[in-house]
Amino acid sequence: MKGTLSASVSSSSGVLFALSVGVLDGGALRVQMREENPIGNLYQVANVVLENVELKSKPFKLVQSSSEYTAIAFNSTDIEHTLAIHHRPFRMDLSSRNTPIWTFNEHGYLHYEHQRLKDSPPPTDGSEPAQSNDETLSEDEKTKKQLLEEIKKDMWDESFSGKIDSKPKGPTSIGFDMNFPGFKHTYGLPQHASSYSLKPTRGSEAQYSEPYRLYNFDVFEYELDNPMALYGSVPFLMAHRKDYSVGVLWMNAAEMWVDVERKAGRGSSPALQMQDYVPFSTISQTSATSTTTHWMAESGSIDVLILLGPTPAAVSDQLTRFSGRPALPQLFAIGYHQCRWNYLDEQDVADVDANFDQFDIPYDVLWLDIEHTDGKRYFTWDKVKFPNPADMQNDLAVKGRKMVTIIDPHLKQDDGYPVSKKAKDLGLLVKNSGGSDFDGWCWPGSSFWIDYLNPEGRKFWAEQFKYTNYQGSTPSLYTWNDMNEPSVFNGPEITMPKDNLHHGGFEHREVHNIYGALQHRATAEGHLVRSDNTDRPFVLSRAFFIGTQKYGAIWTGDNTATWDHLAVSVPMLLTIGGSGITFCGADVGGFFGNPDTDLLVRWYQMAAFQPFFRAHAHIDTKRREPWLFGEPFTSTIREAIRRRYRILPYLYTLFWESNQNGAPVMRSIMHEFPEDENTFEIEDAFMLGSALLIHPVVAKDVTSVSVYLPPSAVWYNYNTFARISNTASPVQVETPLDVIPIFLKGGSILPRRDRVRRAAGLGVHDPYTLVIALDKAGSAKGKLYVDDGKSYRHETHGESIVADLEFQGGVLSSTSRAWFEKRGAADGKVVTDQATVLESLGNRVERLVILGMKASGVKSVVVKKAGETAGKRLEFSEEEVVLEGVDEGSAKQTVVIVKDPKVLIGEEWSIVLS
Ligand code: NOJ
């Protein structure tokens, strides 16, 4: 391929591997290495991950080419990069702005055990005794030979809990090291119940004794602070230091292990080595700690994207440019979801729904778990408990609410169950190693699994969601895909045998981690099929993989009702969100066990700021709907949920931004303040977008918390609007049960809807409040994105508004001109004219709240609209801020309130305070 360096690499046993290195437009380097003549097809994960991505190679300059080295220089994200390839031993060194940022095979861990048949000779590394007649061997050599024979045998037919893995292509494996010189911190590699900044697993600082394992599993009561594999995997890691962020993504779906090791110094000075042949001279010094990562997968090939940064935001953009942008959810999907295993029947559903209204608590979706089905046959209903499912859904829908039913991937083996029977007859099932339909156990007993690797399998699955197929489903019904790791109760480690076979002849071992994501994808496609591509899908999945964000949301699986589980949900979600899957959440209250009331309250307070906000509980737990705990608890939970509903305009805008550039909705403080080293390990607080900093209370009886507010910004207590005067040291905040510390960053404009309705969709015509928090210079900025919250008309007809809001020099201005000019229409459709869009989507602003301004200095407030010469005077007032438990200093705090400024979002206007 043009713009690619290619080479053939030979292993010590003479097996040939094709190597290619290319620079991609959009900020990435791609390194591929695969066996030239494998005995079977190699599964190309990239074909799915990079589907629909325009891959354009970027030109580079050859700056050195000798028998020893090849070096190229290229520009990416306006930064000069150099890649030096050392031929023998093979090694690559990448530098950016003359500073080394990434090396490959610096430690010589590159290892590629090729595919081979059982009777073919094993690869040699020189340590095996040469073939010889046993009589000539010493005793030691004989023992060694015997041992090797034993090992070789085990390497073929591996047995696990009495189950044999036949390994028809031999004991394959791939390993290599990637190193980040001068980078102490690395992040990513979900899913683990572990810290945000990855803990070293090797070397003197090792905190775990095993590498991080990536192999999607159904885990019962998972352990915390552990590198064990959980339900989802994204082989993505980002290294970050004060001046640079760089990401790596290995497109491989096999079982994987990653070791992380911190080392003093900057490795073996790759940069200095490069100076010999690269025409750059000054290599700036970086932190004296480096991180080495050792990646090992059971099979597949090497296909790695190096995402060139240079900031965390740029890495998120690059990651989702290549692996797919997060789908824009419907507005209802970002409201509150009420789930439990199980709501018993239609009466129970009606009662729960009615209680939300009686207790004045907003919610959007009621969920039904596996017990709603006819004998765990998905797409069916228990006829006794749910005789009128369509009426039940419609009763919710008239209140603007939705329902979700669970649809798992295992299909009950039953010829009377059409989904299972047809899938079998059409040959769409996963096969066992002998080529027959794989038979395993799950909830319904003996089950089959659709092969989602097969496009026909996905198509068949998608069609099951048509209203004519899924009897009793209506347009307000959405889907939950659980158990899709896949969970197989009688399989090795509760999943599928690795030698099961998929479409294309691929063994399960090669595709395991992508399987669930492909079910997720087929389900989302099903929602599109049933609505003729008009209704945005909502599908929650438990298993996930690279690119899951294209299909919907995920949750962190079966957590437990303990404080530790509440605490770990923050780093877990930061990691998942930073790995591209920005729509994620943890079950509120903890799935297993019964939370104490204070734990439940604290959980709601925190989770109201998670991207996906759902309460869920195990079938054996006590009921715990928000009104069951009496006062003041019900009110505190109500307020936590209402707090989320008020900021839905802001949150929806964040989801839209995420859809544009992959920015995590819930993100680390480091992501927002990448130059502030104090933020690199913060995982007990987080940001929602760039405006709100939340420090949840995640331990029992905590009466105050210490909050680090990066001193480069001005901060306001969001609960009281008081300005924090001194952020040089952490701020101590009192935390009675009804308080969760939330801070608003100066320089932000936060759009809210202060009237809270029963469900998100019912408020779409309500006016906005703009909370304007001024920075040191007395300025602030914000955005507000609006569309119909459900369809694709924003894409097909350009029916959306992006209002750019800016406060500067006492003037608040709003413009959407740039947006209206650049918006387009898809599929040859016509862009809806601006007046019509404004008519349906342009709501008025009912209030401005300006923080950080002395009201005494304001004499008049005047609004001016485009095309009007004279402005209109507006009413304004000054309000004193209630000071609550924050060290604001002695200065009197006031906010300026401007009531009913008579402006619409989407129009051009300015409001002048003078
Ligand atoms: C396991 C899921 O993780 C849990 O959320 C669900 O309630 C049960 N399966 C039953 O479907």
C-alpha cells in the first residue's frame, strides 16, 4: 500500500511474517504483523472495528535508509514525528517534538508462535536438544527431552475442569512489548475492578501478581482491586505525562494478558540512539520514570494503532475516529431507569409506575428481567403474568415513558420455539469443534447460540425485533442484552469452549471478545429495522469490546451493595469511558445484597452523574424503590434524581459532543487538567463534561471530604453558588447525608431546565436557565445542542441547533449562525429551513444566573436581537448566596439574576450588562 513500509520478517524457525507500518490521516500509526502462510484463515478484527472508517495514509519523508535502520518523518496533528526502525534486532522508536513517546520491542519480548498441525516440528529457540538418538543423550538431556514432550502434549490438548481444548492450530500465541519513555501513568485496559491509573503488575513496584486479563466473562461476585477479567474488554491503553498523551489499541479479540511495569529512567535511551541517524538534535528530558507494557494474546495477529495524541482529548478523538463514534442516544435513555430482577407482573409494573408519580420522582424507563418471558424464551411473554404486554407499554408511553425487556443470546433448544428452530434450520448457530450445533447450558437449560460473526446470523437476529415477529412489542420497547460474553453455565470458565467454530471457520478463541459486541450490534440493527431507520436504538449490553460505543450503552455487571463497590464504580467508569464507551454506568444500589439506606442514598447521589443511570437488584434482594425508606431518605433520593433531570440539556449536549469527537461524558479530572500532575491519580472525584466536578461520598459516616480543585481555574460551589476563594490546598467540604460536593468551573455556561417533569421527553418545550460561572477574566463559554431527542432528522434533514454561548466584557451573546451554515442533509434529503427548525426546537431562556459578578456594579441590562437597533431593558436582581460548609473566605457572595430575557436558543442575540 502507498504510504506504508513493508517487510518480511523471519522467525528463528524460518516462519515468515508480513510486517507493515503506515501513517494514517487522523493521528495514528498502524503496525501490522501476521503470519504469511497460516494453516487457517486469520480473523481480522480490524475488518469490523474499522468498518466504515475512511483510511487515508499520510505521506511521510524517508530520512534514513540503510541496512541497519529505516527512519521516517511525518507531521501529525501539526506535530513533527519521527519513527526509527532498527532492523536487527527489530525495534521501533517513535518520537514526537524530538522527545521519545513510544517504543516497540525495546525489551525483545516480540514472540509469535505460529499456527501448526500436531505432527509438525515445534518452533526452536535454540534451547531444545538437537534431534538425536536417545543413546547419545546424557541423563539430563533425556529428562529435558521427556519434559518437553510432556509439555508439547499438554500444549495441544489442554484440559480445564475436565474439558479438553483440542487446539487444532496448535498452541499459538503472540507477545510484544510497547514502552512509554518518561511516562509514569497509564490508563485503560477495561474491564477490571481496579484503579484508574493502572497499577504495575511486574517489577519492584508491582501491586498485582498477575497481568491484567482481557477475556469476557460472566463473573459471580467479582473481587475488587484485582486484574481478573470481567464482562468486557477493550485492548486500549493511554500513557500520559504532563506534556503528552499517547494511546495504543490492539485490534485483537483473543484472550489477552497485559503486564504493566514502571522503570526508573527512560528505558535504554531510544532517543539518544535515534540521534545517530535522525536529523534532530535536542531531546528534551522527561520524567525519570518510564512504563513498559507487555502484551500477550493467544491467537490472531498484530494489528496495533498508535494514537498520537498529544492530549487525552486528542487520544479520545483518535480512538473513536477509528473505532467508531459513540452513537447519540435518545433523550429518554439519559434519564433515570428503574430495574429489578424482576417486576412480577403487569400490576406490579403499574404500581411501581404510579408510585413514581405519587412521590413526584421523575423516571423514564421501566425494565423487565428474564422472568417476564415464557420459560426464558426471549421475544416472548409469560402469558399469565404479562397477558397484555402492548397495553402495559402503552400505559407507560402515554406518560412519555418507555420499557426495556431483556433479550439474551442463548436460545432454548425447543422446536416449538420459532426463533431457536429457525436459527437452527437456517444453519446460523455456533458449532462445536466437531461441526455440530453447539449445545450448552444457560437460563433456559439446553441452549443454542446464534453466530453473530455470520452476517446472516446478525440479519436473522435483527429481524426478530420487527413488530410482526416480536409479538407484544411496541415502538416504546427497547432492549437489554445480558449474558453475552457469552455465559455458558457448563462451559470452561462459564463460557464457550475455545475450539467452538464460527462462520468463516474461525475458532471461538480468535473471536471470543468480539462475540457479545456483535450481538449488541445486531440488536441495534434490529431496532433500526423495525423502525425503518427512523428511531435511534437503545440497547444495553453487558459484554463489550472495541467499538461497542457505536451500538449503545454498557453497564459494569453484577456489583454488590457495599461501599467499596460504590467507590470502585468511579475508576471503572472513568476507564471504560476513556476507552471509547462513553455511555456507561454501574447498577445503583449494588446488584447483590441489600444496601443500607445511607449507602443507597449516596449511590443515587453519585450515579445521577454517571452517563447511564439505572437502579437494579438481584431477585433475592428486598425491594428498594426510592420511596420505600421514609423521610428524609425518599426526599434525598428524589432530589438526587431531580438534580440530574435539571441538567439534562447540558448532559444531552455532552452526549452530542461525545458523538462528534469521542469526549468521555464522565471524565477524569486529569482529562480536563492534563498538565496538573496532582490530578493524575484522582479517582474519588470526576468531571461531568468540562463544567462540573463531582466528589461523591463513597464511605460510611463521612462527615466531610477533602476536594482537590485544580488551582488554574476558578471554582464555585454548585450547591450554593458561592465562589471558592482559596484552592491552593484541597478544600474541606461538609457532607451531611443530603449534600454531595459539586463544583462548577469558572469559565463555563451550564444550560439547565429547572422545571422537572415526570419524564425527560415531557420537558422538551420548557425554557432554559443558563448558569454562567465567570473565570478570572470575567468570561465564560458554553454550548447547547438541541434536536428532537429521538430520530435521525438531525442527520437526514439538518434539524438541530447548536447555540454557541459566550459571556465577555459584560455581554452574553448567543449565536447559531456557524451551525446553521454548516449543517447538511444526508441521503439526498433537503435541509429543513432555519425558521422551521427554530419553530420546533428553539426554546426560550427564562433566567440567567451569573456567578462571579458584583451586582452592585450593574446599572442596566439590555437585550439586543439581530436586526433590531434598539435594545429592550430587562429586569435583574442581586441575590445573596447562602454559604454552606465551604471555606469561601469572608467576602460577601452575590449572584446576578436576569429574569425572562425574552430570547430563544437558536436565535442571534446579546444581553449587555452595564
Ligand atoms: C445477570 C445480569 O448481570 C443481571 O443484571 C440480571 O439481573 C441477571 N443476569 C438475570 O437476568
